[in-house]
Amino acid sequence: MLSFIKEIELPFKIPTPDKTIKIAVTGLSRSGKTVFLTSLINQLIANDKLPYLNEKLKRPFVARLLPPDSVYVRFDYYSKIKAFRLKDPKWPKATKSVSKTTLQLEFKSEYAFLKNQIVNIELIDYPGEWLLDLSMLEQDYAEWSEAMRSLAQEEKRYPYAKEWLEFVKGADLYRRNRDESVEEVMHDHYSEYLKRLHYQGYSFVQPGRFLEPGDMQDDPLLRFCPLPTPSNEPHPDSVYAQFAKRYEQYIQEVVKRLYLEHFQAFDTQIILVDLLKTMEHGYDVFEDMHLSFKNILKSFTYGSNNILTRFFKPEINQVIFAATKADHLPQSQHNRYKRLLEEMIWDLKKELDVRHIDTEATVFAAVKSTRDVKAKIEGKEVDCIRGIVEGEHEPSTHFPGMLPQSYHDENFLKKGDFHLTKFKPISFPLRDTHAVEHIRMDKLIYSILKDRV
Ligand SMILES: Nc1nc2c(ncn2[C@@H]2O[C@H](COP(=O)(O)OP(=O)(O)O)[C@@H](O)[C@H]2O)c(=O)[nH]1
Ligand SMILES: [Mg+2]
């Protein structure tokens, strides 16, 4: 019977049903989310630089942005692309709020009498700093405080945290407090510590709103910080009791709301990893970035007894880890870059594998702002990149240095031989008939679409 069924050849393919794909573009702040979304839309609308995608899909399509849904702020592709199209093009400004858009792909059906397939891709942009707060949903104030305080006491963080820790030590935390300014100073010290960490390239900083408050600038709700847990019940008007109350309120009204509204039921998660940042700042920042991703993934995908699964359906069945901004390296180093990415995510990948979640690691650039050239350094020909450095007007040639073979390479960054140059973006073509140059965006887009169209 089975073999009989196998032999039947239908005269046409059964049309694939319409779909909506929700993509979580996940990434720490400045990892390249906004640039990626802009390039993604640009690439799919123009579809003139996606040979790999078209060859693999073998299905002609048109892409269009749907009119904005009035409930949400629109991810404004047009204003972002306008800045990229200037004679002196600009990278987008840091993202300060959540915005959304839907890109509709219409695939030509095999026969004229069959309906075309519609695939709506829902995209969301948000400040990367807020993402890390997700793991706070699992912790009450005392647990969170203990975790943050022990992190702050680690050798690498302590120098930045010292002033805050000292101030807390000298303050009266558990008795009735009549001086509100103490709370303010304590909070400011803690925020200052987070800002310093962030500046040094660290990403695991909570709460993210202390760095990027969005519309909560000066909101008294944010006036708290981690404190040592008391052994006896603190006075209800003590600093501790006030902070604990605000923390709970922050979790309920800000963090939970954000995730209930925007971070549910994703199909695919693309994790943008700015590994070049670890090249710039060294091993501590690499470890810290790993810690951040571990926390982020835990929140999105972990087991059924997790409190988070009550709020989110962890339906993600595919996670793509993508090392960004590969145009900072000559192509001959892209394999190394990928190996470093694989090194960073190897344990995360294993966790996802046992949960039947597909993973992939790739290296790409959403906007290729340099080109590969050869140059002679001390008489030896080396692979370099050429682009316009920020603040300059003419292109220049740069050798970024060699990436290490491994993060465990003893010489990793000790010699200070990796130089990260910030390039201006190249100008985008003036009309959507042509897309911007990229590196492997077509492979990345194919990975997203392959099982869905
Ligand atoms: N050369 C290059 N730089 C990039 C690329 N994507 C992002 N960047 C740089 O990274 C910065 C942060 O990117 P953005 O998308 O705003 O990060 P977000 O905070 O994750 O949204 C940009 O201002 C650029 O300087 C890329 O594809 N190539
Ligand atoms: Mg952004």
C-alpha cells in the first residue's frame, strides 16, 4: 500500500499554506540588531544580492512592508535607510524603545490557478540592554540582590563596584529611614558602577533600564539597587523595604509587561554576537558575554518547571548564532572568526541540541563597509581591509591583526595586536531596486526561511 502511494505523482504540488514567522532578533546592545533589520528588509525588497537564497528556494517572490499596525510603534525602515543613503552615510542611533514591523513575502505559485503563498515575517527592534532583565523574572529581590552582590565582588568587577559597595556598607539599611536622598545616592552609585562596566565592554548588567531608561528617565520606580539580605524583618519604611517594593513593582510593571507584549511565541531566534568586542576588550569580556547569552537562552527556552514557561510558550525550534560585523576582517579570517563563535557557544549549543532545537553558527556582515585588499607590511604581503574610517573622508587600508586560534590561546590579546577600526557605512543605493553590499546575508536569510516556504 505504502509503495503504491509513493508511486503516485500528483500533477501539481499541494500549495503551501500562508504563514507568519516571528523572529526574535536577540543581541546585546550595539551588537548590530537595528543595522541587521534594516539590511534584511532592504535585501529582501531589492532581492538583487541574494544569489544563494534564490538558488536554493527556486521560487520567485516579492517583498513588501505592511502598513503599520497602530497598536505599536513602527520600526521605521524608511528613516533608517534615509540616513544610510546620505552622501555621508550614518549608522542608526542607539535604540531607545520597542518598535515592530511586518515584512510580507509573496511567493509565486507553481501554477496560475493556485494561490500564491504569503509569508509574513514579524520583526521587532528594542534596546539590547532590556533583554537581560528577562532572567530577573525568576528571582525575588533577595535572590537577585545576592546574585548581583556576589558578582560585584568578583575580582574583575570589584574595582568598578567599590564605591557603591562601600557606601552601602556604611548606610543604615534596615531601620526606619527619614532621608530619601540616601536612596538616591545609593541608586546613583550602583548605576555608575553599571555604566563603568558597560563602558569596559561588559554586557551582563542588570537592570538594563538603568543604562537605557527609555521613557523611564528619572522615574522613582527605578530608585533601587541590590542590598545585603537582613537576618531580621526590616522596618517597613527602611531603605531595604522600599527597594524590595520597587524591585517587585519593576518586575511586574516593566519587565513582565514588556515580555508579555513583545517576547512571546517566537519561531526562530537569531542571536547576534559581536565577537569583535571580545577582541577589543579581552578574556573577561568574553566570559561575561558568555554569561549573558547563557542567561538569555535560559529565559527563552528552558524546561517546563521554569516559572517563565507560565508566561511564555517556549516554541522556538531554531536558534541561529551569528557573529556580526565580519567586514572588519579580511575574508581569509572568516573561518577563524566562526571557530571563535563556535567556541563561545559550544555548551549553549549542547543544551539546545538535547531540547531538539536546531542550531547553526554563522558569520556575516549586514552592511559590508570595507573591501578586501592586499598590502605589504614589512615586505610581506598580507590580507587587509579598506574602508572610510569614522571621522575621515577618504578610504584607507588597515590590517586588523590576526584573530587568535582560540580564546584559550595564551597570547590572546596579550600582545595588543588586534586593532578594531570603526568604519563609516557605505552609502546604500538610492532606490530599493538595489540592496546594499553584505557578507552572507543570503545564507542567513535562507536559514530562516528554508523550512517555512
Ligand atoms: N562595519 C559594520 N559595522 C556594523 C555592522 N552592523 C553594526 N555595525 C556597527 O555597530 C553599531 C551598532 O549597531 P546597531 O545595529 O545600532 O546595534 P544594536 O544596538 O544591536 O541595535 C553600528 O553603529 C555600527 O557602528 C556591519 O554590518 N558592519
Ligand atoms: Mg538598536
